[in-house]
Amino acid sequence: MSKLAAKDKFLDLSDYGRPLAKLFANGLKNTRFTPIHVTLAFGVCGLIAIYCILQNHYFLASFFIILKSIIDAVDGELARIKNTPSYVGRYLDSVFDIILNFLFFGTICFASKTSLGMTLIAFFCIQLQGTLYNYYYLILRHNSAGGDKTSKIFEDQSPQALPGETQKAVDILFKIYTLVYGLFDKIIHVLDSDAYKVKTIPNWFMTFISFFGLGFQLLIIAIMLSLGWIEMIVPFFISYSILIFVFIGIRKVFIK
């Protein structure tokens, strides 16, 4: 199942690793590797990147951050190829993402002169940016004929387990997911509570909002690290959040 119908597909700037992800997934389709194994692999890549930052190997850290982004797309591709959708995989992927984001910013704080308070604000900002992107993307997916609807616009109750996974595992990961993402979801829903009522979201708008996708955020971090601009990462992502209000304003005025 494709995430979107053909007419709803857009240039996703955060999804630059998709072509390689598809190649990797096709290479794994006849093996024993599962999407969960792939999720664990991108977690390892993230930890290696963190170690490289601590050792001041910024170019190598950038490589593993981008590799993490590519592998992050492989698990979903592999699940679609093997026709094994999974709520466990969906929640585990998201939980790993937020943990790694927190560790990335914590490591940047430790390796630079950035204050802890500013770092926590930047982490909050980057999560809010990503939540806005996911919010609009999920609305588009749910309105797209034949689109993937494994993820929900509003995560308000634990879903029924799919074949191959236990309800207990789904319930536990759902609780963890809502614990770490619930506040960000609520803030975005309050800021644009009527967005889910729109029938479709234009491709051009989704391309602009993909600046907030996790893949693009990590690409920015990788580029800034490779240029030696580690001190600028935290203030950049704080100021970058101004676009949240710009994008929501555009949605409210032009997309109804």
C-alpha cells in the first residue's frame, strides 16, 4: 500500500533517502530481517553519530545522521513490501525518533557552549515543528484514496493489534507514544484545530511544510556539523520555529 494516491504525491524535502530506502528494502524482502530489526538498526546509527559528536568527528557524525535518516525510511518500505503493517513498528519507530532527537541535542549541548535551557527549548521547538508536518501529512493521507491509514490523525486510543503482534505490546507502546508526543500533538491541534476538516492539502503547501520533516531537520544538523557550526544549531532551530505560525496562517487563509 502506498502512503498516498498518485495525485496527492508531492516533493517531500525530508524524504530524500526514499530511493535508497526502497533499494535496501527490496534487498531485504526475501530475508529474515523484519521492519523491527531495521528500526533497531537506525537506532544504532543514531548512537554512533552521537559518539562521533562527542569525539569531535563532525563529518563522520554527519554521515551517520544522514544514514540514520535513510534507514529510518527502510522499515516502513519493508513493511509495505512484505505486507506486514504493524502498530508496534509504527510506535517503536516514533519513540526511537524522539529519544534520538533528545540525545542529539543533549550531545550538542555537551559538546558546545550552548546552555541547557536553550537546548531544551530547541528540542521542544524541533518536536513541535515535526508534529505540524506530521499533522498535515496525516490529514492528507487520510483524505487520499487508497492511502496508508496505519497512523491516525488523532491518537486518542490504543488500536486493535494487527496480525503478527500482540495487543499487550501495542497497548504498552501506545502509552509510551502518547506520553512523549501527547503534549506536542495537543499544542498543534489547538493552534490549527480545524485543519482536519479540509478535503485536501495542495502539493505545493506540503512541499513547503516538509521543511519541518525529521529527515530535513537532521539534514540541516548534519550540514551545520560538517561546517563546524555546532554552536549555531540550537539558536537556529529556535528561530526556525517562527515558520510554524507562518505555515498555519497560510493554511487558515488559503486552504479551507
